Amino acid sequence: MGLPQRIFATFAFLFASALPALAQTSHKPKPEDAIRAADAAWLKAYEAKDVDKSVAFLDKNGSMLAPNTPIATGKTAVAKLIARDLALQDSKIKWHPDKAGVAASGDLGYTSGFYDWSFKDKSGKVISDTGKYLTVWKKQPDGSWKVLFDTYNSDNPPAYYP
Amino acid sequence: MGLPQRIFATFAFLFASALPALAQTSHKPKPEDAIRAADAAWLKAYEAKDVDKSVAFLDKNGSMLAPNTPIATGKTAVAKLIARDLALQDSKIKWHPDKAGVAASGDLGYTSGFYDWSFKDKSGKVISDTGKYLTVWKKQPDGSWKVLFDTYNSDNPPAYYP
């Protein structure tokens, strides 16, 4: 076997060995992929400042446990909280999940991660907040994931809390 | 059939009809009973101000998302947060779950409810806080339920937050 052939054989071998690994990393769906996708889609609705679309991610019995205000349960109550936050001047909300998990039965799961939030207060001063969140997701009869509980709180000392 | 016999037959029928309902309400264990029991046992460890016993309720990868401090993950980090809270002068913590649920597979669940917390600050002034919490529980190989995530935040306006 000449050199060009050996090189070809080596590359063919490497390519064949790499296939299962490629298939595993790029194609095998994990149970939590759908829940991470729902988490990302929910953020897009927030970024678009679309209250109705954001509220549509809630389960019909969904609750939001926001800091410094009582728990809100049901779409009407949660809509008020979301509308309040999105209406803040120059409100910019970003979050990304750090962990995601789904029960073996695939009907209940969670995402948890970090958020950055900034807005201008009445005087035009920029208020910045960073913190963490926990969302519990419930699989719906149509196969979509909806928010059963969502809660977050700030990493900042009390005085800096918005 | 005479009147007394008809009455007996009617009562016998009612009694037989009621049996399944009685069995269901008083004897049939619900999947979330064990998770509510774990939630109550965890509170007892807090009430006893037993840091080690309280930390023992955490999954080995468990996280606490406490307000105004970064997320704590793992028993060593969570122990510091619990020790800090239990060391406050006259610290009194109470909570009760409002909702509890378990995945169909019985490996993941949640409790969510309300807390009351009071303590004395350095000057001896009593600080009182009320709020809500969300706990995600993971079934362990030995059948016990441990805390995968625990988070809470205050209902009070920012200025009153401890």
C-alpha cells in the first residue's frame, strides 16, 4: 500500500470511528431537550415584550413566585406581574438555564439557571439586577411543556434590589 | 316488602355505595403524601435548629437559591446558608406546603407553600418576614425524598426585607 492509499485508509478509519460519537452528540435527543427549548422560547416571548405570548407559556394552574409581592396563580394574575415587568423603561431581561431535568415518566421537569435584568427607574437611573431562577414544567395533553411554577430572586444585597 | 325491610334495604344500599368513597378518602395513600411528609420532617429539623439534620435533607447535588446571595450547590455550601439563618437571634421559621405533586414515575416532585420567619437583628429589633417557597424533590435509591432545589422569597416590599 503506497503512502496516498495509507493516508486515505487512515482517514477512512478515523471517519468511521468518529461516526457513533457524532451521532450521539448531534442526534440523540435527551429527555430535557424539549424543556430547554421551551425555556428558550419563553425567553424569546419576554424579549419581544409580548405579554400574551409570555403568559401563554403558563399552565392553567401555573404560579409565579416573584420577590416582594404575593404569589400569583392563574393566567390573569401572572399576566399582571409580567406586564408590570415588561412595562419598565428600557427593560432588558435575559436568562439561561444551567440545569434541566425531566422525570422518567416525562410529565414533570425543571430548569434552573441565571438571569440578568436591567431597566430605568422613574428618574432615568439604570437599575441592574442579577440572580437565579427555578421553573417547574408540566407536560400538557398536546405534548407541549407549560410552566407550573416559576420563581427567581436576586444575588444582590437587599439595598440594591430593584 | 314491608316498610322496615325497605328501610333496611335502603340503608344497606347506601352503606355499600359509600364504602369505596370512604376507602378512597381515608386509606388510599396519595403519591404526594411521602413528599409532604419529607417537607414536614425538614421543617422539624429547622425548628430544632439542627444544621446537620437540616443539611441531610439535601440531595448530594442539591441547591439552595436564597435571596440576596448567590446560589449554593452541594451540602457544604448549603450548610453555610442554613447555619447563617439558624444562628440569627431568636430565629423562628415556620412553613407549610400549599401544593405538592409527584411525576407519574415517582422519581421527581415538588412542594410549594408559605413561610413565616422572624428574628432579632443586632439592635434587638424583631424583624418579621412572610413569603413563599418552592422545593423540587428527587427520590433517592433508598426510597427517601431529598431536596434537589429549594428557593424562597419575601412577600414584603424591598425596604422591609431582612
